[in-house]
Amino acid sequence: MSSVDTPLLAVESVTRRFPGVVALDNVSLDLLAGEVHVLLGENGAGKSTLIKILAGVQAPSSGSIRLDGREVHFRSAGEARDAGIRTVFQELSLVPTLTVAENLLLGRLPRTWGLVSMRKLRAAAGQALARIDANIPLDVVVSSLPRSSQQLIEIAKGLLGEARILILDEPTSSLGTRESEKLLGIVRKLRADGLGIIYITHRMHEIAAIGDRVTVLRDGAFIATVGAQLEHEKLVELMTGRPVEKLFPRSERSVGETLFSLDDVVSSQLANVDLEVRAGEIVGVAGLLGSGKSSVGRVAFGLEKLVSGNIRLAGSAYRPRGPRNAIARGLMYYPADRKVDGLVLVRPLLENLSLGSLIDVGLARFGLINRRAESLSASGLVDALDIRPAHLWRRAELLSGGNQQKAVLSRGLLRDCAVHVFDDPTVGIDVGAKVDVYRLLDRLACEGKALVLISSDLGEVIGMCDRTYVMHEGRIVGELSRAETSEEALVSHFFGKSKAEQHDSASPVLVLGGTES
Amino acid sequence: MSPSNIAPQRETVFGAARSGSRNVAAVLLRAGLLPILLVALILVFSLLAPQFLAPANLINISRQSVFLLLVALGQMVVLLAAQLDLSVGATIAVTSVVTATVTSSLTGGDASVVPLGLAVGLGVGVAVGVFNGFFVAVVKVPSFMVTLGTTSILTGIALILSKGAPVSGVPALFTATLATGSVFGIPISVLIGIVIAVVVFIVLSRTTFGRNIYAVGGNSSAASVAGISVTATLIGSFVLCSVLASLAGVLLTARVASGEASLGSSYVMLSIAAAVLGGTSLFGGEGKLGLVILGVLFLGVLSNGMNILHVSSYVQELVIGGVLVAAVAIERLRTQVFGT
């Protein structure tokens, strides 16, 4: 961190009121040149409002913003941009049908004699990408690129011209481990170039990895600015306002017999996979995007075709025939994308909690729903998982990402399944909700269930799993005991023995919808 | 602030953000617009034509609306599942020809003619529904295409069976019971309509099948992952729709006392109009039965009132089409207000 007397950016007592609500209450924060300042808070804490104010999208109700010590008032996003504040929002703003070069210079295409100069366009676009060392072809259409490349284009676009401050809103939420690492590398480079960076993330390990300082918001109010090396538990405590003993809860549990095993399983994404999970165990499956880790769950649940091999479930042979059959046999799978495969967003929370379970758990007899029993059961689940707001009749789409995820995971409490397969259960949800999810995992393991945790969050794999299989190009390339599991060990296995480049984002399995209020 | 205080406060926030003039519009758009329009329509017609509110005319409206009610309820079920059934009109036609052919072959005073005619007619509905449902749910052809094809197939069958001419000789008992018969002054067909509406209401709101229709229509992928059989649910919803169309076909046959291949084609558009007027989402997963019934009544009153006022049938076509476009526009406005 370079020490400068005047901060690059100073937010002083900024308040933003909406009719009937204070979204941001007297928040102050300063950003130095060459600093990565992490903004941390649960969904609804006010992070988005603060970013929108800095980006000129909204005006503060009171308080001031100083850039290089001079007070500024942005009347539009364009003014903030011209002042050097560049924001990369979570929803990308690229035009999918235009080329990379066209997208980069959209709105300021270089012209010669009134016509777009392709030569100048390519040169300027190439420069923009070179600034972040991104190796992306200029002439391909953006929609044909993986999400990670699109994210890089968006950042390159933000850096055009005189950029001084870069605001990144959860830039890694939809990226795999390797893509995220690359992005963090770019952030470090930009910091070294002297940019001030405001970085929003829900991934705890990224905070210490690239952050210098952390400012925590809760319910719109400023809580604290602390060093980025503070323990995770303390940060979570600041965010949630409740004491957190452990980010990764881990009760004493006894390991029993094998409940779930794959033997020489082959599918279009998997090559000779052997895997075994015992009662009371949480077994991790880690790997890069496209490593095939998601296919482990999808094949077992019957969503992807099993080509050959054997699967055993609770002691007997099992052949996947689809979700309905799998659940009946005691295998529950929780999909990675809660919005696409998890919830019926237009229906109320109540109906989502009992989705597909009514008959099996005795809430309906002869096809008739016992509505009183259903709503009692739903209230129980809402309490058990602390789903907020606890309005059973509100549409699921109105819940925050973390609460939506809890609604999907509640199926594990409602139905008595022996084996539970989670595909990235904490992607894009805030840390308070993550802790609730981890408690649920621990609780299920304590009850003697066998759990598979497919995850791209290394911290979570290290913190939660008893054993971890690492996958690469559809194969299991390593099995690590809890003691052996570390970031270094996992990452070194990620790249397998052969060239890792070939499978860069080859799989569409991780299409994630992180949400931020 | 302690964590327990957070949820209620966010709630008031939510309420407050929607206060003011937008709130009035929101309430009106959520449910209130259709009832208000219906009342306005009734007021206008009763002012313009005093005989409009006469008991005989009101019974007439309900009698005429039963056919559309049955078809619209079926269409609603299919729309809830995020599908569309364009073949309801042709289903009515085939049902009419088949029912007339079978019942006319029976000897005059045979008492079994009513249940037999109903069974045969509804059987046609089951067959059509299974056919449509199979291609949509198993072969995975878009329902728009499948039911467009089915429309042509069924129309062809109806014309072949009837040789292009009305099938006459429908027993008088059949007509007397289902078309002109009444209990305590209420036409039997209207009673059938009421019973069916109650049954569909219970199916949609109280049974797992109904719940599954909403879930599959709202997000079939999530429904499947949660363990719901999407195939069975889709086939079931098409069967329910076709059976209701067939029931309308049987009642229409009794009313015109013959089997006609030209019967029912107008109900395709009208049934979609009534369902959408009643706020049923074209994207599936959302819709309330009570409002669809109001949509049916609205169209029934509109058509009856225009008849009384001697509005030409050409103009009537134009007005009803305009109402449908307006309904879709309102639906769009509604999703914009409540979309996120």
C-alpha cells in the first residue's frame, strides 16, 4: 500500500434514504491509491446502494464524496466515469451479439472520415486487453465466450481512459477456482499500478488474499473498518452482529458403513470414477470448472446419462433412473443453480418448501393436501434454517440468494434421505447464510447421513470435509484426508498431470446466479 | 439493532416503498380491474337496454357462458403448466360428431342415452388429451405445434365421420336433459358448470396434482429435480383440458340437437382470452380460478349485451379481439409492476 496523505476517495457520512427506508446510514470510508478495499456485508447491508452512489447512478441524500480532497457531485453515471470511477457490476453490460473489440469501445468507436475505423478499433481494443494481460480474440462474438472471459472484457472496458478507481461487485461469483485466481492476479497488478480498488466479495478467502482493509456494513450502517488479515470468524461476527464460534462448525460424529459408492463410473464427463462415502462423513469433491466434479452428482441423480459402471446406494445396487426414483431410494441432490434448477420462483415460499415432497412426507393423502400440516411443517423449516423474512406466502423470487438457497436445502430436513449430494451450496450467498448452510451440513452428518460436498470454494472444502477427492478432466486424480487437505495440495492436484489448458471452461455445469440486493 | 428486529423492519420497508399513488394502481391491477370492468359493463348495458337485467336474460347469459367456462377452465390448467392447447375447438367438434353418431344409433326412449353419451364424449377428450400430452411431455414437441397439428387431425376426423353434414337423430331425451332440463329453475348445464368449477378449484388448490401443475409451469426443471414427474403432470393437464372441452362439446351437441363438425372453433381464441383476462400468466405457474370465471362472465356479458343492442356480428368480432389485446397488455403491465 502506498502511503498518500490525501486519500484518493473519501466517503463522508453518506446517507441515502428511500421513501420509508434508510438504505445507507451515515457511512464513511476512504480509499487510498494502490489499495484494495474490501466491502463486506450481508445481502441488504447497503453495499449495492453505496456502489450506486459512487458510480453516479444514485445521489446521496446527505453527506459528501471527495475525490483527491475535492468534493464531487455526480449527476449521472457518465460524470462518475469521466472522473475516473469505474464500476463493474455483477450483471455484465456487454452486447452478446457484438464482437469483443466492438464491445470494448462501444459508444466511442474510433472513426476516420465518419466511418468506423476497424484498424484503430482493433488497436485500441488490443491495448485495453493487454492492460490486464487478457488473451482474448478481438473478432469473436461475445456470446461465444465463457463467462470468465466476458468478465475480463468488462474489466478491460472499465479501465479505458483515465481510470483511477475500480469498483468490482462480486467479480468471482460466477467463476471457477482457476478463473478466480487469474482475476485476483489482475486485481493485484492494477493495485500495483496505483489504482484504488473497491472489492465486494462473499468469498472469505479472497479477503486476506488480495484485501488491504475491510469495511463492514450491516443494515445500512457503518460497522467498522479493519485490516484484511482479521480472522474470518471475527469478520462474520461484524457482518451478522451475532457471535460466531466457528465459521465451519464440526461436531463429534461417528463414521459408519458405506452408504454411497461409485465404482468405475463412466459418463460423457466422467472417466472411471471410484468414490465412496460413509455414514456420518462429509466428503468433498473439488476441481476446476470442467473437471467433471458436478457430473458426479448429476449422474447419480439421473440428470446425466450413466454410460457404464456401478453405483451402490445404502448397501444395494442402484441404477439412476431420474430424480424421482433417486429420492425414493434415499439419494437427495441439491443443484448448483438455485434459480434454474432449485426453486419455482413465481410460487410462494410455502410451496417451494414442500416442492415434490407432499405425498412422501405425509402432508398429502390420496392426493389431497393437508394444508394445516403443510404450513406447520413449512414454519418448522423456516425456523430451523432461519429463513428470512419468514413470510410463507411471499414469492420465492423476493428472497435473497442466501435465503433462497436455504429454501432449497430445507428438503434435506423435510425428507429422510441417507445420502445428500450438494453442488456448490454456498455460491453467491452472504457469509451469515453460509454459516447456516454449514450448520445444516454438520447436522445431517451428525444424524448419520452420508454427504458429498461438490465445491469450488477451497476454504469450504478445507473447513468442512472429512476427506476430499480432487478431479481433473473427468478423473479422480487424488484423495486427500482431512489432515492433508490444504489450498496448496488441492491446487496442485487441480492441474493434474497433463496440460490443464485444454479443458478451460469446457463444461457448462457451473452457470451460477449470485444475487445481491 | 438486534437481529430479531431486522425482518419486521424490512417488511415495513417493503410496504412503504409501494405506498402512494402506485399503491392504488397496484391493487387495481392485481385483481380489482376485472371486477370493476365487469360491473361497469353490466351498468352500461342495463342503462342502454332495460331488458338486460331481466331474470330470463341473466339465466340466458349463464346458460351461454357454461360452454366457454368449461373450455376456459381447461385452457387455464394447460396455461398454468406453461403450455397452450389450440385443439380445444376441434376437440369439441369431434366430440359432437362422435356423441351424436353414438346416441342417434340408440332407440328413442332408452334411459341410458345420457350417461352413455357423456361417457363416449368424455372418452374422446381423454384420448385427445393423452395424444397431445404424449407428444408434448414425452416427445417434447412444443405444445403450440402439437395442438395446431391435432386441430387439423381432429377437424379431418370430424368431417370424415360426419361426411361433412350435420349428424341428426340425437334422441330427444338427451337434448331434454342436458340442454333444456332444469332443477329448481336452474338449467342442468349451468349446474354442471358450477360443479365442474368447484372440482377444478379443489384440484388446483388442494391436490398434489394441482400443486404439481403450478410447479411444472413455474419451473419444470426445478420441479423435476425436486422429484415431481413432469411427464405425468403435463399429460394429466392436457387430459383435464381435453375432457373439459369434450364436456362442453357434449353440452353443445345437446343444445343444437345434432353433431356438427363446425362446432367450437371460436372457443380456441375465447378460452385463451378468458384465461388471460383473468390474469393467468402465459408463462405458466400463475393464475387464479376465480378470476378466470370472471373473465368468462365478462366475455359472456359483452357478447350478450351486444346481441341485445343489435350490434352486428362483424363489429362483435372486432370488439372481442380488441378486448383480448387489451387483456394481454394489462397482463404485461401487471408483470412489470410485480415482476421483481
